[in-house]
Amino acid sequence: MSNRKPIWHDSHVLALARSQGISDPEEAIKSLCKTLIDETGSCGPPIKPEILASFRGVDAIRRVPMKEAGRLIPVRDGFEIEVNSSHTAEKQNFSINHEVCHTFFAEFSSRQTKTDWETGVFNAELEEEFLCDVGASALLFDPRWFRPAAINLGVASKSVFELSGQFTGSLEAITRALCDLDLWPCAVVFWEESIKPKQSHLIFQNALPGLEDVKDNLSRLRVKLSWHSPSFKGVHYFPKHKSALEDGLVVSCLSSHTATAGYELVDSPCQRLWMDSVYVPYRKDGNLCPRVMTVATLSEKPQHHAL
Ligand SMILES: [Zn+2]
């Protein structure tokens, strides 16, 4: 993982790692996930979260209206899971797998309801939450099948859609798993129109006469989320809130709703990258949110790692 924790403190996390005879908790949770998949007899994607959950003593999965992403509820002989019914099916899959991973920790702590406002944020400060995200990814994208599928498809935006279909994962989760594999130097960037956080106070002045255009002038297509393969990070990094090149291919993709691809010069540091962009809007609270996903690589046809 790109933001691997060097030191672990949580006693439950350390106990889980010890139980597996593995010093690195991240490797321990991945090992538990691999064993769980094997127990279900799965022989390839998609690996249904409902089946994985049933093998962990989850009696019921309820898709309900809720503000949170998911919840694991201990019951007399096992668990129940509630997941946010307004999320996409792919996001729900990740959240269910996240809750399934909490059942591993339940063996080392008191059985309390776990409520997750968010899943998939990989917050390294919250060790159990981080590891449940790592586990959710490992359950959805078992490298025994994900790695060869990714190599076969190559690094491109159309590959992301193909992998999403095969592995029933969201674009965000698929692209993170793809970058973590580090098959090629690549980055995946999700762009949305926004203003810089430090300029947000200026929006309040927007209502003043003569300042109606302030928001429009400050709003740019900016990095909302980005994943980088370890081998890409040494070349270039897309920080959050970085704006897309004005009149560039990414902006063109947003305005035309049409896929764009070509070389583009990016700065800080200056680098010539192949930018493969697609328009991928999503819905939030019923509203359509425009968004662009870019797969950035060093060349049009990245070299494969040794297979
Ligand atoms: Zn959680």
C-alpha cells in the first residue's frame, strides 16, 4: 500500500497479526481474506460479498436508507450488516466487505456495533478502519485474478471499466487497487470543478453587488482524488486541489463529455504525460455531479512488468 503504516499501536490489530504468525498487520489481514475466499470455494471474480459474509457468521445483509456507509451489528450467534441503499451496488460491495473484515477483529475485542460513516478512505490513523479497507479491497480484487486480468487489459481508461464489470468494484476502488499493484508507472486522477479551500471565504462575497462572477472566476477543474503507483510517484504527483491545464485535454473532456487522449505537459515538476480521460459523472443526493477520470502514464503503450 502506498501509505503503509510503519508502526502499529492498536492492541486488537497487533493481536490479529500475532494470531496469524505475521508481524505486518496488513499482510495478516490479506492472508485472512485469501483464506476466506478459499473457504467459499470461489474460483474467480466476481466474488460475492454476500457469500463471503455468510462464511463469517453474517446472518443478514440489509440495504437500508442511512446516512452512514455501513454498519456491523453483533447478534446472538453472529452478525448482521446494514449498508447504505443509496450507494451504488459497487460501493455497497466494498462497504459489505469492509464490515466483513471487522468480524476478524471482533475475535479480539468486545462485540460492539461498528458504524462506518465512510468506507474506502484508507485512513492510516485509524488502524482497524485502515485494515478493513485493505481487506475489503483484497476481497473484491484478489490479486490471483486481478493481477493477470489487469496485465491482460493494460493500463487505460477502458481497462478500468472492464475490470469494474468483472470484479464488481467502483471506479475509485478499482483504480486504487490497480495503482497499488504497480504493474506500470501510472496515476489515476478524478477531477471535479471546485474552488480552492483557502478561497472559499470569497464565495460569501458572491452575493454582493458587482461580485457575482467571483465564484465562476475561481472555479476550476481540480483534483478531487488521485491514486499513484509507487513507481509513478518518483516522476510526478497530482496533489489534491491541483487545477487541470486550462484549455487542455482534461478540461476538453469535461466540456464535451467526450473521451480525450493525448500527450499533455504538466508542471510541478514539468513532465510530458499520456492523459487518457473519460467523462464519468455520478449522482449525489439525486444531483448529477460532473466528473472526469484520467489515467496518466509516461507513454502511450506502457511496458509491462515481468509477467
Ligand atoms: Zn469500519
